[in-house]
Amino acid sequence: MLTLLDEKILNFLNSFALKVWTFDVMVQLLERNMLFKGGVFIVLYWILWFSKKEGVNIVERRKTLLASMIGAMFGVFTTVLLTIVLPYRARPVHDSALALAVPSGVEEILEGWSAFPSDTATLACGLAIGIFLVSRTLGLCAVLYALIFVFIPRVYLGLHYPSDIVGGMLIGATFVVLANVHGVKELLSSRILEFSERYPGIFYGMFFLFSFEVGNLFLDLRDIGDTFITIWENIAIY
């Protein structure tokens, strides 16, 4: 259900639409380009992974970073599942009753995909919380970055209601916090870090690929899955 706060925030941000064409285009760039949505966070993870700050246990830091990325991954998968099983929620840009001013250049985006909860918000918030658990300063910067450059653009373009963003944030934060409970963190990361010490070449090759997919919202894996589902459905028909 559309809340009053949802409507007020959405209408406030939408009041700036169509005012400056360049601004609308730049906001769309932030929304669609994965470098801005996930890439920035992954760069911070790699920086913290190799940081040699004195007085900081590098093993514990790496366990936290690894557990946080795995937690964010499960958070995204859970969010995608919820968009399928929960009642469908149309995106604001597709709801004619809202009479939104559609920003310049925006066409039919993500039509048929439920808006609640936001998997992008799940990823960004989860990764930002993981950074915060290692570095308070960088973590606060990551949270602020997510708010300005990830969350607000999605509401401005009519892709999400604010409550969609909040729902995704709560899922992301919950999974990352749970992943960093001591026993869970040890289970998720200890063996992997042992493997990294024994086979660093294999580990970092796989870690790069894993972190790339995390930052890319697993779009490549989703594409592979969708392709196999399509093939299976066509085989089943015949």
C-alpha cells in the first residue's frame, strides 16, 4: 500500500523532473551503470582487504569483509525471491494514477518486475554496512554515497517508492549483520581464508570474479539462469 510518506517523498523528488535535461540524463546514468551502484563499494572492499593499518588484525578484517560480501549475496537472492512470491507492486513510473512527470529520456523501465523490495538497495546497504564494520569513517561515507547516488536516483526516476528502498535496506543490513555474528562469520570465512593462504593464485582469481558478480548484482548469473529456464520450458513444450 502506498503510504503518505511514500507519496510525499516521491512527489517532492518528482517536482524536479523535466527541469534540466542534463540532470535527468545524469541521474539515469547513475541508475543504470553498475560501476556507480556496486563498483564503488567493491573497490572499497579491495582497498580494505589489502590495507595494512597498524593495530588492526588483518585476518579478522578479511573475515568480516568476506562474510559481509557473502551476506550481501544471500540478501540479494532473498530480495529477488520476495519480489516473486510477494504480491506484485507496480513501479511508480508505470502507475498512471500517480500522474508523475517522467524525467527526460526515461522509457518503459523494468516493466513487469515488482518494485518491492529493491534488490539494488539490498546490495548497496549490505555492502555499506560491511564496510562500516571494518572502518567507521569509510562506512559512513559508503552509507552517504548509497543514499545520494544509489537510493535517491531510483526514487527520482520512478523506479521505486521510498518504502521499496527501505525494505531492501533492511534485508541487506540484516543479512550482513547476521553473517558477522562470530560463529557464523567463522563458518563462512575461515576455510576460505585458509584456502587463500595455500592457493593465492586460484583464490584471488575466484575472489575477483565473485566480487565482480556481487558488484554487478549477479546479473550475469541471472542471465544464465533465465536462459536455461527458457530452454527447459521450450523442451518441455515439445
